Amino acid sequence: MGKALSKKELDKYKEDGFLFPIEALDQKETSRFRAALESYENSDGASLHGSARSKSHLLFTWADELIRIPRILDAVEDIIGPDILCWNTLWWIKEPQSNSFVSWHQDTRYWGLDTDDLVTAWIALSPATKESGCMKVLPRSHKGEILPHSDEYNEDNLLTRGQEISAPINESETRYMTLKAGQASLHNVRIAHASGKNSTMDRRIGLSVHYIKPDARQLEIAWDSASLVRGKDRFNHFDLAPRPKKDLDEGAVNYHKKASNAFREILFKGAEKTRSVL
């Protein structure tokens, strides 16, 4: 038994490359975090967009809380050990009746990290169902070679380059990771995953939080950042990001700009063109 996962659950994660659901937030907590997000959106006059989609935990105290949820960190610790960095966060928001989708892809192909021990926790702040465009995965695809990808740049694709696996995907083998609001899923950085359109009348709101061990390295650029969320960093491969003292304080905004520019540089390394998704 680990802190959060049974041996059966841990074995399943290692074999399949994903696990769900994880009980992360209660109803009151879920409502509070969704209200904080939408309060910022209302003040900004638009749905969360641009660079604020990534590394928002550097900008907002409530987003910083989301990367430190004990129930999630306990499960991540069972998988990668007691020393944990949050490398990045990304919001995945599909408006009601939206055509937005995420094409089949593998994150490890684009993130520049030298580790397979990266666990993504996908936290649902609204129901993630087949109808709302929940994530779907190809079980055990984390075990093989990285599949070939192409950049399609579809405007409705939430991915930066519209990156898409160019090899055939057997949809009959895929698994839908449906979640209630407040639940989370876990998946390995190498697993093939995608999601469809939101045909419901509610927003589909999810935050992906990407956890690594401190011994990981960034191979694409010289400077990268991460947040220490549990244990110790004995390697100093990443600049340890400061926690925001208040929402959008000047120091937080400046650091976020540097960190998100670095992330954008990583994502578009080798791309023929860029997009304004981030």
C-alpha cells in the first residue's frame, strides 16, 4: 500500500499508463476554484486565453493551491517518489457547444524532457463526459516507441501546433476517462491521448498538472523552471519558481512571462510556424 494507491492501482497505472478516477476535491472546493477562475475571466472580459493558459500557478494563489492538492500529491508520490516538482500547468477549457478538440498525440514528443517518469494529473472543475469531450487514451501506448506526428494547425485544435499522430489509431481500443467535477485522472507522459468536442450546455473545464522528479532535465533550452511541491530538490536542474504572494502581483507577472516564453520556445522547437494558442 502506498499513501493513496493500492498495489493493484499502482500496477494498473504502470501497465496501462493511466488511472482514474482520483478523488481530489470536495464539492465546496471544486466550486471555489471554478469561481476563482471565472472571476478572473469576468474581470478580463474573456475566457482564459493566451499565455495565461499555461503556468497559471505562477500568477494566481488559487492556481498555486491546485498544484498542491494533498490527495493528488500522495498518488503522484506513490508513482515517482517523495521529491516532486510541478513542471507546468495547462488549462483545457471547451465552451458549451464548442468545436474545440484535442488531436491524438503524445506529450513526450514536444516537451523536451529526458524523463518518462512524468505524471500528468488532469483535474476536472466541471463534469468531463463523452458528451463534453473528456480525455480518451490508448492503453499501454506508453510502452512502445514514440509514434510519428505531423503539425496540422487546425484552428479548433487546442494544441499549439495542431500536433497529431500520423499513424492509424484503433479507436475500438481507446478508453474514455470520464470524471465528475472534483475528480482527477493520472496519465504517463508517453501515452497517446485525445479528446472530442463539447456538445453540452456547460463548460468543460480541466487543468492538467505535470509532475516530475527533480533529477529530470530539460534538453531543448538552457533555462527552464519548475515549482517544488513536495520533498527536496537535490539536483538544481530547474530554476525553482516563487509562489505568488497575491494574484497577479508584479513579481509573479514578470516571472510568469519569462517561464511561459520558455515553455512556448520548447513547444515550437522545430516547427514551421507558430500560433497564438499560448
